[in-house]
Amino acid sequence: MSGIINEDAWVVMASFEGPNEPHPEFEDMLRMERERWENEARQAGLDPKTNVRLQREGITALVAISPELEKAFTPAQTVWKAE
């Protein structure tokens, strides 16, 4: 799932509906997803703490990346023509 998180053009890369009460396995899953994107930021030469967000809205948890990380992560489109 990918979508815009706000007007700053942060992109939601993962969205999870969580339990109503704290659940360790759910928190572990969120941590692993956040760490995955923090690693992508490091590989792109970006600060993971300022380019990856974990945002909660009620029971929904969103992992979002900055426009800079999204640009580094998404390969440039190429134009080609079959002959």
C-alpha cells in the first residue's frame, strides 16, 4: 500500500490495523517494518530518524517515508521503444 500521508508529500509504505490493547507481537512487527525503511534510508545516504516516520491514528499504524527517501528508493522511469 502506498499513498500520501500529508501535504509534505510523505508516502505511506505500510498501514496496519492494530489491536485495541497493547500486543507485543504487533509492536515487534511495527518495529521491524520501521527498521526496514530506516535501513533503506541508510543505504541511500539519508538520516533514518528524519526520513522514516511511524505514525499512529487510533488503532491504525502508518509507516511513512520522506519524499527524499521515496525518490532514492524508487528507480527513475526509463523511456524505451521496442523495435
